[in-house]
Amino acid sequence: MPRFLRADGAHRRIEGWPLVFTILTVLAILVGTLVEFAPIFLVHGAVEPLATLRPWTPLELAGRDLYIREGCNNCHSQMVRPFQDEVARYGPVSTAGETAYETPFLWGSKRTGPDLARVGGKYPDLWHVRHMEDPRSTSPQSIMPAYAHLLTDPLDIDDLPARLRANRAIGVPYTDAEIEGAVALARAQADSVAARVREAGGPDQLADREIVAMVAYLQRLGRDARAAVDTARTAAGPVAVAH
Amino acid sequence: MADPIPAPPAAAPASRVAADEGRSRFEVFTYDDRIESGFVLATVLWGFVGMLVGALIALQLPFPEANIGPYLTFGRLRPLHTNAVIFAFAGNGIFAAIYYSTQRLCKARMFSDVMSKVHFWGWQSIIVAAAITLPLGITTSKEYAELEWPIDIAIAVVWVVFAVNFFGTLWRRREKHMYVALWFYIATIVTVAVLHIGNSLEYPISLTKSYPIYRGVQDALVQWWYGHNAVAFFLTTPFLGLMYYFLPKAAERPVFSYRLSIVHFWSLVFLYIWAGPHHLQYTAVPEWAATLGMVFSVMLWMPSWGGMINGLFTLRGAWHKLRDSVVLKMFVVGITFYGMATFEGPLLSIKSVNALSHYTDWTIGHVHSGALGWNGFMIFGMIYWLLPRLWRTPLWSERLANVHFWIGTVGILLYVLAMYTSGITQGLMLRAFDGAGRRCTPDFVETVEQIRPMYWVRLVGGTMYLSGVVMLMVNMYMTIRRAPKQLPDPAVAIPRTGGLALVPAFAS
């Protein structure tokens, strides 16, 4: 080794051959790349979707894209880690299988605000409407920005078929019926969200606003995972008491 | 830079013959300093813009009323800040370092002046496109890769132009041996291309919206293979190249060890790629991937400190020069922060440490000690060294430059110490259980209330750092104002016979 490194050694010669040097550098960076990617890409079934996992509904996908647009992932994670305090605070630990239909992944890398992986069903729809309009109306100490424009800006769902088609091309199992009926499905779900908000005493006329999509998306987070946990619990039978 | 060989004094006809003879024995060419000046100006301008956005988002956290929706909310501005400081500030700084040092290390002008200009203006246009699209919410959400696919294509095209220009210069070089800085530039250029293309593969549905071709766990692994190696090959390797050129120049000392440079170059380039999954500890990625990320990150400490040692030991026998040189002050503190950040990084990669630190401000503190300390200060040192040389006039105020150094250093310390405090506080609060098995902090928002004062301290630190950049801008403006009107490119004369056989100045 020492002779290789001498001022008249073999490495010195490579330092005079830029092409060889470049090729060696490329090889050096490809090793780690291939080792870490090969199993997850080449092994069929490396990432199996949860049995209970369903793709996002068209309205939920629209809401997810709003979440991305507003940059919510910059402050909120969606990844419950296998720690006692996280399970107690958020719910069941996040699994690979439940994120199999997510493109892009939204696991996040910072919790300026709480994790949202299990927020679905935790609050009523009206709470989310109020919270987006003014976070401090539901959580006085919150530092989250207000997103009042979500209640006034019209929801654009005309390109939903294109969005579903793109997701299908990437491997999310949308059916032809879902793609063709995407706009109608979204409108129907939007109407039901808006109705629930109205009945709870919230603002009227939200069915064609962006807020219903955002609410639909947030209310879906963690549902499929909880369903998987419940299914497993039911199958396992009563929990044995440790002696 | 050498002056053209003067003609020997003699009677008129004989002197002309002698001058012609002299000129035919030498190859005379010039270095392109105009492009260099452009990159220096762009670096400082975008540094100011990117850090100003940083100060605004730092204000928005403890003072949410500063979110001016819908375009100027934290969620939309944070990617603008990261893209501006990484690709606009550090990016132009890297190009300034590469264009200046490569020409001189190769003893050759850049391969193509046209490509230099396409690279420069192409890159600035990309930054403007980012500044427009990100506040509009046109984003992929993937960190440091938020720009949508049309801009991704532009980045790839400009990067290829840059690569051809750089490798073309290597091809045309008169100095046969490649100095260590050039190895780091090669690693930067090829790896950034691979990472960018790999992570930007997307399925577009319109000019402003696309979906990554990867899903779930695959997308996470690809994203952090990219994200961590953006740090490695955009924020580390080109800056090590910068260090290897500008530090020995400024200190007028040889680099400490040739052998160390070989060993740490190859181990750095090989190990760094594996470290990506340390961003995904205890997430849904397979455990073997996370463990590999941890182990290789810990190993990465060594080649990183190899770079630090080679840099700092270069100043053996020259430490007294720091007193009178703001350039050396910047470089020494920069390299020291590099050492601290590359110790902290492996530490944070260890699963048990990461269990506390992940998702907290400790990560933010870590990033900013590296970014403000290493990247920022190395760029400032380089610019203070370049300003008198590019504009052929002394720096307007050494004193102001020194104030910049001190206010910047104190700013960094306030920033990172505030973030360590808030990160560790929040991490400990969230995981605490009392004797009866109940969570001590049932509401997440209680941790936010606790750490809010630290957000104000961080704002103060960051604003101090930004004010240092303003001082640099003032100094730069006043220096350039005094520059001579004519700034011809520096000329070099190389003897035609035999060529140069430069031995790099290494101590061992």
C-alpha cells in the first residue's frame, strides 16, 4: 500500500489520466447505490401493500396534492416510529405496506407540528375546517400558519382522471371505472364532507372549495393501517393475560 | 499570474526581432476572469436573498402572523430558502471556486467561453424559475428536489454544459498532473449528475405537476440517497476542492499530506453514498438498510476528519498569519465547523441518538453549523481572497471584513446553541413518562410553547449572520467601485519546449 501512495507510485499515474480517474470515481459511487437499491427494487414483493390498503379516492388524492402544494410536509411528519411514547401519542406504528401507494412519499423529516400518520378520524370534519381557517381557534398555542384561502378558493378537479391515470402508470391499482368516474366520485364525496360540516354548525357552501379535499385527505390518514391492526386483533382472538 | 515577457531593451529593429523570438518560444494565453467575477457576484447576491428568506421563515415560527398567505407561508417559503442557499448561494460559490482554480491548475483557459456563459446564465435562470414557482406552490415536496420537472430538465442540461466545459478544460490542460482539488471537482460533477437524474424521474401530468415514478419505501430510499449525497457531493466535495486550492494559496504553505489526500478522497467518495438511510432510522424502511446507513455514516467520520486534518495542519508554522488575515480566519473557522459537523453527523446517525433527535431542531442545528460554518465561511474566505485579485484593487475595508467574521461566528453559535436546546428539550419532553406510566406531555403543543423562546434566539443568530453578508456586499461594492476601468484577463506564458513539470507543493 505505501508504494501505491508514493509520489512516484501507481496512484500518481492515475492522477495524470482524467478519464480513468473519472471512471473509477463513478464506480466508487455506484457500489453503495446498487447494494442499497437492488433488494428493494429487484426483489419482487419487497414492498407488499397492506391487505386492507386501498388507493386514495379521487377527492383524497386532490387533497393530498393540496397538502404537497402548501408544503405541509415541511412541518408535519407521517411516520409513527416503534417507540412507546409515539404509539401512545399517535397510534399504531407505521408500516412499509401502508405507504405502498404513495407517490411521492410524505413521511416528512421534521415535527414543528405533530405527526399526522394517524390523524384520520381523530377530529370531526368541522374541527379541521376551523383549524385550517385559523389554527389558533382550535389550538391557542399553535404556531401554524392560517390557510383561510382553502375555504374560499374553488376546488379544481377537472384533471383528476389524468392524476389517477398517472398514479396507475406508476403502479397504483385504479380501475377504469374509477378513472372515468373520478370527477363524479370526487363531487359526491365533497358533497358529503360539506354536508357533515354544515350539520355540525360550520360554514355552508364548502362543497366546491379546496377545503373539502384537504379534509377528506386528512380524515383518511391511518385508516387503512388501523383496519389492518383491527383485523389482526380479531384474528388473534382475546389477548392472553401474562402471569 | 505572470506578466507577458517584456522585450529586452535594445535598438529598435533588434529589439523587435528579439521580442518576436521570445514570443515564439512561449505559448501565451489568458484566463477567463470575467466569468469568475460573474459567479462571485451571483454568489453574494443569492446568498443575501436566500438568507433573507431564511430570516423571514425563522420569524414566522415564533410569530405566525408573519405568514402572508397563500404565497408566503412557511410551507411554501422553506423550500425556497433551502434551494436558494444550496443551489444559488453554494452553487454559484462552487462554480466560482471551480472556474478560478481549474484554469490555473490546468494552466489552460476554460474549454469554451460560450459554454461558460451558457452555464452562468442558465444557472441564474433556473434560480429565478425556482423563486417564481416555489411560492406558487409548484413543488414535488421532495427535499432539495422540490423543483418540478421542466426545471429539472434545465438543471440537467446546464449541468451537462458545465461538465463538458470542465472536462474539456482537463483535456486541453498543459499541466499533466491533476492536483487533488481537481479530483474533488470530478467527483462532484459526475455524482451530482447521477443523483439528480435518479431522483428526478417523474411522470408528468402537466407542465407544473408530476408524480415520482417511485412509491412508498422506494421513494423514501431514493429521496434520501439523493438528499444525503446532495450534502456529500454538492456541499462537501467541491468545498474540499476549494479548501485544497485556496487555503495553501492564502496561507502560502504546502498542504500537509499528499498520502492523506489520496486515502481520504477515495474513502469519502466510496462511503458517503451508503449513508442515505440514516435519514430514515426507525421508519418503515427495511432494518438492514437503516443499519447500513448508520454503520457507514459512523465510518464516514474518518475520511471527513482526514480532510479537516489536511486543512488545519497545512497551517503548521503559519498560525501567526491568522491575526492579520480575515481570509485565513474564515478558512480556519470554516474547516473547524466542518470537523464538528462531520462528527455530529455520524453521532446523529446512531439509532439510539437518532431516536431522540429525529424530527427535532437538533437536525436543524446540525445542518446550519455545517452550512453557515463550513459552506458559508469557506465561500466568504475565498471571496475576500479573490476580490483584490479579480478587481486589481485592495479590499476597501479589512476592518469591516473582520467585523463580518466575528459577527458571523457569533451568529452561528447563537443559532446552533438555540437549536440544540430546543431540539433536545422537545425530544426529551415528548418521550417522558411519569411513574404511573402516563405521558408527561400529552399535548404536542406544550413542547412548542417551551421551545418558542429558542426560535427567537435563532432568529437573532441568523440575522447576525445575514448582517455579516450585508457587510460583505458593502465591502464588495466599495472595492469594485475603486477598480480600474480596464480589467483584461490575466495572461500566462508557458515555455513551448518540454512543457511544465510542476510538482505540487506537499509537505510529505
